[in-house]
Amino acid sequence: MDKVYKIILLFCIIIKSLEIKISYINVIPILSLVASNIYRIKFKNNIFMLMFEALLIAFLYKLEKFYIILFSYLLFDLILLNKKRVAYYLLIIILAILPKEDFIFYLLIFSLTILFANLYEESRRKQEKHLKSLDTERRLRYELENTKAKLFNALDEIEELSRIKERDRISRELHDTLGHKVTGILFQLQACQKLINKDIDKSKELLKNSIEELSNTLTLIRDTVHKLKPANIYDIEFIKKLILDFKFCTTNFKYSGDIERLDQIHYEFLINTIKEVLTNTYKYSCATELNIELTVYDVFFRLYIKDNGVGCDEIKEGMGLNSIKQRVKSLKGRIQIDGKDGFMILILIPLEGSGVFEGFDS
């Protein structure tokens, strides 16, 4: 915008110059002004170059009064350099030397110049602030994505460590409780075998004790296995209640297949995904009906969600959809999203050990 202003000003000077005879003594300062402007634009814009140009314009003003209009671009550049106090001092000096017959005209020109320069500077400052905010947002988004990726990796590591820890705990339980009992029974049976031809009564007593100990050990095995089996925090009833509590629109939930094959990791994934979809349906869809279908097959399960809302031609993936994609990726699944004719999301997750999607691109 400042370049456009200078071009318009230069055009006005050229038109005015055609009315008078210009000598070499006029051309040299004008060319010096042009060279100084080019230097400031290309290399370094500073107050000293502007002062040099002010002296050139003052010299031209002595030759021809109309050159005083060149002070307008000088005022403009001073304000852009955040030298407003210098610009206002210069304006006072200019007003003091203005020709009386054209005082109102030049006063209007300089006033409009300062007004335009301040507006332009404010607009530029807002634009820079906006660009800085965008850069900050982009940086924070990048850091957030990195943090999310690290978090998912950490969750995978924690899950693996939890499995190792659980195996160690089971091993200790079996060794500390069952191992001791079974070893004792084995010793009694070996003693019974040795005494069977020497002391039949003692052998029968040892055999009876062994049977009782074995019965108690079986009970202990059942109790130990029951303690080792994790409690079902989430199940299909939890999902049904979650969907039933959603009152924004009519919601239909169907499930089929061997639901018992889903473990807690799968239920956590389903609950987090359905929560995210329900939130997005409430915020963006304007839907009146939402259908959710869960089907468990031999080697994978399928989650299909579809509403009759407004949809969108181009889906903008926010943190919610990105989180769903990250969860699908962590479970080595596949996902498809479509915003035409309402919103649709289709997810396929392999059951543990199936490897059904290995070798296929995401």
C-alpha cells in the first residue's frame, strides 16, 4: 500500500512538472530521492536516510514551491518507522513554511497522509499479530501432535509392561501357593508308594491325606484363577447405557456376533470412539437420527456409525477425529470416513492374534 501511495504521488509530480520547465538542478535532487528510496526499500530503512531526503525536498522546495508535496511521503514513511513524534515535528515545520494561498490544500494533503499512514500501520500491525498467532497455533498444534504420538507410544509400552508384570505376578502366585501344595502332595504319594508293602495302615492314611490335600489344592487353583481374572470394567451394557443417555436425537444401536470375544482394550476403544462421535453429532450434525452397529466376526469386529445430518463435502479433521484415527492405528485397524449424505464412519479392528490387516496400507 505504501508503494501504491508513492506511485500516485510521483504521478502527480510528473503531471505538475510538465507545466514548468525543469532544469538539471531539479533533476539531480529528484533522482537522488529515487535512489534513496530504492536503497531504503532494498537494504535498510532508517531515520538518517529520511533526514537526507528531507534536506533534498527542502532544497527542491526552494526551487519550486509545489515540491513541498513530497513531504507527504516522508511523513508517511516516518510513521511506518514508528517515528510519529518526528513526523509531527516535521509537520509543524512544514505548516510554518506553507504558502498562504495554498495552505488549506496542502494542509488537507498532509492530514490525509498522516491519517492514511496511521490506518495502514494499524492494519499492518494487526496482520503481523495475526500471522504470529497463526505461527504460534501451528507450533502448538505440531507439539500437540508430537505429544499425542508420544502418549500413544507410551500407552503401548505401558500395556506391554503391564502384560509382562501380570505374567510375573501369575508366575509368583503359581509358584508360591500351588507349587508348594503340589510338591507336598507328591512327597506324600511317594511315601505312600514306599510304605504300601510295609505298613498298609500308614500307607492308607497318607493316601487319604493326599486326596484331601489335592481336593484343597483344586479349590485353591479355582480361587487363584478367579483372582487373576480381571474384573470387567466395561461391557456391552455400558455401551448401551452410554448411547441410551444421548438425548440429542433418535439413536439406534444394534450388535451381533460373539460379543464375548471383545476384551477391555476393545471396549475402551469403542467407548472412547462412540463418545467422540456423539459429541460431534451434537455439535455439528443437526441430525435427527443416528445409527450405530457393532458386529463381531471371526477375525475382526466392525463398528459402523451413520447419521442423517448435514454432513460436509470436505471433512476437517480436528482433535477428535485425529484421536480416533490414532486409536485405530494403535490397534492395527482400518478406518473410513465420509461426509456426504450425512456423516459416516466405518472402523474395522482385528481381534487379537488374527493379523487380518497386516500387509495392507492404512
